[in-house]
Amino acid sequence: EPLKCIMAACRSSTKWLLSATVIRFSALWILKGAAFRCRSDLDFRSLASGKKGIALDDTSWEWCPDQIPTLWPNSAEAVTSLRLFKAWSPSWDWNRRHGAFHKLKDYVEATGATILLGAPVSCDEAQDELVWTWTKELLQLLQPQNVMGLAVGNELEILQFKESISDECVSNIWDGGYYWRRFLTTASDLDELGYQSLPLTAVFTGFAMVGAPFYEQPGKGLVNGLLTNATRKFGSRFAFTFNLYPYFDPNLLLDNGTSDQCQEALLYNSCWEEDCHVPVVLRLVRNKMRELTSSGDERLWLGETGWSTPMSDSLRTRMIDCPAWSSYETFRQFYEGFLAWDLRIGGGVKPPDHVFWFTLRDSFNFGELEHFGLIESCNSPQCKLHSDGYEVARYRQHLSPGKRYCGDAPPLFDEFSQGPEDCRNKCTLQSGCKYYSTWNTNWCRLTTACSWTVTQDSHLITMQEKLFVEPLPAPAGEDTFELQWALGNTYCADLPNFYEGFSGGHEDCRAKCKQNVACRYYSIWNTDWCRLTASCEVTLSLGSYTIAIFARVVSTSTVTTTTGTATVTSLPAVPHSFQFYHGPSNEYCSDEPALFEGFAGFDGQSCEEKCNADSSCVFFSSWTTSWCRTTATCAATTPLEHYSIEIYRKLPLAAPAQGNLEFFPAGGGEGQACRGANELDNHNLYFTTHSLTPSLEACKSHCLDAPQCMGIEYHSGSRRCEVWTREGGIKATFGADGYMCLHARTSDAFQAVDGGEHRACRGAHATDNYASYFVLSSSASLEDCKGHCLDNPRCQGIEYGAGTRCKVWTREEGIEASSAAPGHRCLRYAAPQRRLAVEESAAPLPRGHTVVLALLAIHVALFAPHSNPFAVVFAQLAI
């Protein structure tokens, strides 16, 4: 330990050895007993996870090396590789180094993950040698199978732009040959350590490609020379590595005519398709590699890529003025796309061999805070990406704040924290923690119970009880569970119960219920007691316990399960049409028994939805106060003064006249009124009006009953429904609050091309993909993308993928081919069988609009200069 003793007081070897042993044992306990992972209610699909890794930021490596996740945030895929920029920094506490090293060793042994290690090259050669000594120490602790490569230097071609770096330093690194000498000595030392076949790499940014083929400027950066030497010296052992950040691209512009919009930049930079930023630049990298080596198929790593939310302090481009650029939504789209990316970059070019996300946690870079992390900070139990209001664990105050703390011993933690939130997070991360006490001095104490308390004067202390930890989200298509009642001391007491006893925690109790198809409710105690039932009509109170009741929400897809000899199939309710029956008045259907009587909307279901879901229900009475009563008959009505009530009758299901219809937003759907050829074309012959239509679903039912329905317009306030039968369909919309406009087409209107799933649309052949073939826009869903197609008279089909990217194909010959593209869908649009009039020019305006335009023309002609062109335009429109 001589180097450590220079900057810190030396400890005896015996004491240090004991300390290191304890630290290592703790790390093994964390990995084997409670492996760290951040939690979220969002779960994303992941591809090629074996070739993807996470870069460890300085914050995580220095302060919480025991909190490296074993699974990707927001995914169930295992983390198989990490990038470590340096073994340790001389500016950090040297006493923590050995503990971190052993935690990393235990991590890779437990998970099988590999590490891309970094050996910094800087202006301080003595410091570089010190860090290299530590790197060798770490390499000796690890095994060759746990190390995927060693990176000598990082982004040295942009040192010239750092204000703190002198020209002399840059010149010494490049022109003085220091970088190449460092490369050679590093390789020699690796050979002596038994790492003769370990891949070597040099990491550069996209700026390194400004050259022929790579950047080469004396006194600034000699990238081309170094890559030439490295490939000749090390051959296939050398790997090309580049850090690519669309987020920092200095060439991007704001949208034309705006000062804070960047939709055009987002469309091509926050995605992962072949024509998006990162795949395009990687193709360029491969081409430049080919120029250098005549092959281009050498090992290629994407050393870093990522996005920041909120905005990073280091952002200097025009995007600093665009709020959407650094928004949560864009960060989510980029990361979700990264996980789903299969590494293909298009053009028949070999994909990168390995890629890394930057970074695990938000961290400082050259003194500036950056927010590229998938987790915000150390001890944070939740992933950065989660729904609003999501909490990993729920707590309640235990006793009143005062001078008492939970005295149970031994405590799980009893030290200073960074504040009440940090103390709470520490308790959340430890499964055994049931109570935490936090002082106004930020002292924090975690205990497994709080059976007795201790008084401590002169301090204000708050005690919190952990109620439960939220289970991980269910995979798509599986049933989910929702909190049914607010936290209290009641549980579902219905009999029979399928299980009653202690569980392994909230997640285990939920799993027990999910495995039993008959289980519809589970009650979970703060003591981890668990009770499963088929119903919850009877609840009982139980003393001083805290209990949560969760109800199963059956997936809307058809789910068939078997228990014993019985097979149960859960199907979504088929929507019925409802007809206005009576009112508004003060009378309601008073027939007995009531199938439901209570406030609607409390559980997310409207009165209409409750009646629709109950096959016995035929009538529902709806109060303006949201009170709801559903019945099988309505032979008697009873007045109820001071209330306004409407009664609706369920219509029997009938086969629709034109087959199954699907609905898609027109002009965006919400806040839009339907129009014909243009926003003023609203002739009353285009539609049939249905008054007092209770809901949008009821309006859709009217459309199903109309043989030539092309869409609907619905106004929720007036409950007015327009069923559009115009032969040309809905071709325009008009912005209007409270309105909804939807296209209607048969379910076979959009037909899969070559199976549809995981296919990208093409023209005449699989590589025919000119940008002129389609209109690119952002869509929130596949249905929204189909709506964009129906808005466009020239639409031949759509390609939808990467979460929001919608391509409306307008190629005259249509979509004739496709190519493989994971996460994408290619659909060909088949127009309705009857003739659709595609207007060559705007349809004649209704007479009322003609009169208005004629008056405007007269006004302009009388009061505007004779040369005013608007007079001619208005006159022509009026005619």
C-alpha cells in the first residue's frame, strides 16, 4: 500500500485485510441475496442484449459500485457487459479502491458479464502511470474471460477544444508520440499479465471522421496515423471504437420559421432505423475503415451513445432552445429504440460488434452535470423512466414526529445520510428494512422492526413504516393488478381462500395469485402475510396492521388458462349500442334487483361500460352526479326530486351491414371536426345526425349500422353524433374543442406485406427505398399512423416503427416489396370496394360559404387597392 499512504494515513495490513474481506462478503451477499436492479412500472422489449452494455459513470464507480444492476433498466434482459473508463481516479479516496475492485470481481463472477476497461492518456504522464498500475491490479484480480478489451485513451482528438488543455499538451500527445508509446507499453504489460489475446482499442468521436479517411492535423490530432499504426501492429487484435451522440450534433437546425421547435431534427436523430443518425454514421465508419484497411469488416464497437433528460449543462448546440430535444419523452423514445435495435445499420453493411449505452447514472463530466443516466443517482431505487406518480415502495408515518426513534437492534444502517429521501431509498433497497428513522441532522437508522423506541433529546426525529414494495410490471399481454382500496386495516374475507400465510413479500404474493386463474383478489399485509380469494364482497378489519387489496385486471387479449380439468377463457366485452330511452327527467328505472348501484367512474368504468360488461343488464339510469343504476328491466320508474337523470336501453348485437369496422383518427382525431374536401366543406348531405348519443362508443355503433359509413364526428358536450357517408370519405378536418373525428374502414383495409410484422416497406425491390416514396411524420401509435394514411388522398400504405415513426407511402406504383426490420410493420392500404372520389380540385362550397366569400370579394374590391391580389382570389372562390 505505499501509494495509498502518500495521500492517506496508512492502516495496518491486518486491519486493511479484515476490512477488505468484510466488504467483499457484503458484495457477495448483495449479489446472491438481493441483486440490485432499479424498479419501474415500464417494461421495454430488448433485442441483441448479448452485444449491448452499459458504461459505468464516475458517480456509480466511486460511490456505489455495489449498485450495478444485473438487469437492464426497464427490461428483464441481463446486463452482459460494462464499460469502465478508468480503474480509479487519483482524485478519489484511495481507501475505497480495493472495495470497489472486489465488488466488481464479485459482480462479474456472479453474472458472467465482461468489462471493457479504460486506460486514460492525459497531459500528466505520472498520473497516467499511477492509474495504469491500478488497472493492472484490477486485471490481476479479474480473469481473462471477464475482460472483453482494453481502451487506451478516450476522445483525444477533441482535447484541442478543451479550454483547460494547453496546445503544448496536445502536441506532446500526438506529434511527440506519447499516445503511441503508451499504446505499445500497455500492450507489452498485458502480454506479461497473461492477456496476450485481449483486444486493444482507441476510442474516438465522430469528429475523427473529418479526414481522408480519418482526421489528421499536426498539433491537433493524428488519428489517421495512429489507426494505421495500430491496425498494422496488432492486426485483428485491434478494434475500432467510436462514441456517437446525435444529442450533441452541432449541425442540426431548428424547424423553419420557429425559435423553439425541432421536430425535423428529432425525426432523424432520436430513432434507430436505417435512415436515422446512428446507423447512418456507423455505415460511414465502416466505409472509412475500408479505405484504411481495404476490408472494413474489422471489429467495430460503439463505445458510447445516449440521450439526456433534463438538458445537460454541456449542450452547446441550437437544440438548447428546443424543450422537446431534452424532454423525458425523447429520452424514453431513444432508449426504448436502443433496446429494441437489432444492431443492423442497413445498406448490406456489417453491423457493429458491440455497443454501449452512456451511462448508468447522471454524472459530472469536466465539471458539468450531464443527465444521460438510466438511474438518477446512487441509492435511487427507481429507474429514471417510470409513469407519473409511480413509487417503488409505499410508506406511512409511524407515530408523530418527536424525540423518539426505533430502537430495535442491530440496525441495518445507522449513519449520516444525504437527507430524508436518501434514508427512505436506503430502506427501500434493503428488503429486510421495515422502518426508518430520520433525524433533522440527516442521521438515518434502518431497522427490521420497531417494537420499542428510544428517546433522544435535542433532536427532531421522524419514523416511517414501509408498507410494501411495488412488484415489477407484468410482460405485455399478461394480466395486471390494480390497488383496489386505499391502504387500511381491512382485507378480503371471502371464502374459500386459495392461500393464506406468509409470503416472500409483495411480489411473491402477487405471483401466487397470478398462477391461480381463479384468484381475482389478493390482500397483502405489511408483515408479508398474504391471502388470495376469488371475490371480495366481504371485508374485515384487523387491528393495527396495514393491508393493501389488489384486484386482477384481465388482459384485453384472449387468454386461455387451465386449472385442473376446467378451462377458463377470458374475453373482452363486446361493445353494445345504447339507445336513448327516457329523459332528461327526475325519474330512474326502479326495478329490482339493481345489478349495480353506486357512483360510476370510481373504478375507471362509466355507467354505460358497466351495463355493457354485464350480460344481464339492459337499462342504465345515469345521474348528472355520476350516480349509476343498472337493471335487467325498466317496468317501473320512480321520481327523485332535485336530480337530472337519463335512461338508456341496450340494443341487441347485430351483424354490421358492412363487416367489422376499425376507427382511426382523422387530422389527429381529438379536437377536430370532420370535413369533406377542405375545412369549409361541411354539407349536411355528407352525414346523418344522431342526437343524445351517450358516448363515443355508441356513436361508433351507429356507424356500424350504416352500410356506407366512412367515419364519425362526435361532440361529448352535446352528445351529438355524425355518421359520415360521403363517397369521398373524410379528407379534411377543422379544429374545434370537444370534437372527435375518426375515419372508419373495414378490418381488411390495411393488409400485411410479406407478413407485415418486422418488415420495412420497399418499392420495386428490397433495397428500393427512396425518400420521395413516402411522407415521414411522428405518430403516437399504429392507429394514428393509419389515420395519417387516410388523411392523404395518395396513400398506398404505411410503415410504422421505432415507437413514433410513421411513413405514409405515396409511391404511384405502391408498395411492391419489403425488407426485414425488427420492430417495424409494413401494411398496404386497400381502398374500399366502392368508388372513392379523389378530388382533383376542391368540391363546390355550400351556398352559405359562397355568399360569405362573395361579400368578402366585394369588400376587398371596394376598400382595398385595385392591385390587391386577394380581391381576385376571393372573387374566384366565390364564383
